[in-house]
Amino acid sequence: MARIIVLDKYTADQIAAGEVVERPSSVVKELVENSIDAGARRIAIDIEDGGLSMITVSDDGCGIEGDDLELAFQRHATSKITSTGDLACIYTLGFRGEALPSIAAVSKLTVTTRTHDAMTGAQAQIEGGALVAMVPAGAPPGTTVTVKELFYNTPARRKTMKSPATEGSLCGELVSRLALARPDIRYEMRVKGRDVFYSAGSGRLADAATAVYGAAMAREMVPLNFTEEGITITGMVGKPSISRSTRNHITLVINGRYVRCTPVTAAVEAAYQTLLPQGRKPVVILSLSIPPELLDVNVHPAKLEVRLLEEEKMAVLVKRALLEALRTKALIPSAASAT
Ligand code: ADP
Ligand code: MG
């Protein structure tokens, strides 16, 4: 065996980047979540070649101070938490300070930003993790990040990418989930300059659901409102008639964060068990508001998979909330929901 050494920064960044940035849709997720944390009311996403040649995310959020811009690209640099104590109660989507440095390590990235009070903005250009330019730049308040040639310096990862069409549709799917998670934010997405998605940001989930699924399908979904034991569950619940063949259309949002959580998804499926034929999955948008200390987001660098404390109780409440919504709309006879 060779002697033990500490890896150089470039190698360490590349390894860390591999976990945060799996594919173009991971870049879209991290950038849009940064925009949301910045208080953006409008977010625009532009992609080319499925995000492999270009991803731009533009927002009207708080912007980054010119003096902080270089720091934003250092690993573990964040404005969102200050100590481990904060990890127990996270109110922002980001907190690890890893997304920007990770994305910048495996692409050619340009960020242009201006805070609302600043006279002028700033622009930084980073290639493969190295800062190549930092200049003052005129810009509207907010932040625009452009990521080009993703994985240009990690050919092994680049080779595992699916076709641009597939990668592009994964990006689109992600944007629709984020629109469902935050119906109060206006989202627009373009592919090679062509409009592909628009959610007006009215604040009404029904409008976001219409943007994602179309009016006909959104009409087949009933609203859900349930509060018990400090847990509030809201959302839209698809009638059995619009079931799907995959569980891909169960969108779970916990405390404003689009997440995956197997026990909750299983509870959703359990609620529909007697209503759907074998192999069919419901269309459900479920938004849980829970005390933040019950949610552990710090499971994986990508922050998509989360763990819940009191998971069994949560599963029981979710199932009950769904059955109640379906029953109230007389979609199922009350005897069927006795469980
Ligand atoms: P994290 O989101 O975990 O803090 P990131 O690497 O994603 O880490 O971002 C680093 C920092 O850069 C953030 O904490 C934030 O201060 C700043 N930042 C990133 N994107 C934006 C944005 N769109 N608008 C304003 N500030 C941003
Ligand atoms: Mg972030």
C-alpha cells in the first residue's frame, strides 16, 4: 500500500462534485433552490442539449455582494447556517455550501449578480473550479448563473449521460416539481429559446397543478386540507380515474422542499390500495408542514432523500388525510376508509 496523503483541492473538489452533481437536472435543482433561498419571485430556466451544453438560471432574488462572490465558490461557504446547532432547524433549501463549488468544478460557469442596493453588479467566470475572471458588470438586481459544457473535464461521468432528450426531460420534470412545491413563485422554462413550461406564481396550488398536468387532469384532482398534532397536510389528490403506471406522479413537499421519502410515498399508495387496480399509481401532490426538528435533510449531499423522525406516525396521518379527502368528495364509500 502507498503512504497516506491529503488529496489536493482540485481532486477533493472533483470527488465532492460527483455526489452533488449527478446530471444536468441536479444542476437545475441546486441553482433553482439557491434562487428560492434568495427570495426570488421569478425564476427563469434555459437549457440546451438537455442541459449538457448549457443551463442558465436567472432570478430576481437578493443577489450576492460583489465582495462575497469569490467566497460563494469555496466549498463549505454558505450564508445560510453558522453552526451544527442550525442543522436541527433548517429553514432554507441549501445549507451545505457545496453546490456552487461543485458545479463550478465540473463545468465552465459564469455568474452575474447584483444586490438591490449596489450601484453595479459583479461577474465571475470559473472553469473547472479555477477562477478565470472577476469583473464589475452591469446587471439587473438578482442573479444569473450560466453553466456550460457540464462534465467537460470528467469524461467518465459525461459518458454515463443519457440522450439530450432524456436529460432535458429530467430537467423539465424537476422544474415542474419545484413549481408544485412553490406555487407562489413564477417559473418559466425554455429549451433552446422555445417556451416549454410556465407557472404563473399565483400562490394557488391548483394553478401550478394546471401548469404541470394541464387543465383536464387538474380538474380530476381534489384539494386536501388536514391538520392534526401540529402537522398540516395540504395538496391535491388525484381521482382514481387519472392513475398512472409509475409512482413518478406522487410529488412530496416537506416544509417547502421537494423531497423523496419512501415511507410517506408508501402511505400514499396504501391509501389508494383498494381504489386502484394492481400496478396503478395515484397522481398526488402532497405538502407537509412539520416542525423542522422532525425532518433530517442532511442524509445525502443532493438533499433529495430525507428522513423523518416519528415516521410511523407521519405515515398514519398521511394515509388518514388522503382517505378523508377522497371520502369527502364521495369518491369512495366511507366503509372502505374505515382503516
Ligand atoms: P448553499 O446554498 O448550501 O449555501 P451554495 O454553494 O449553493 O451553498 O451557494 C453558496 C452561497 O452563495 C449561498 O449561501 C448564497 O449566499 C450565495 N448564492 C448562491 N446562489 C445565489 C442566488 N441565486 N442568489 C443569491 N445568493 C446566492
Ligand atoms: Mg445551494
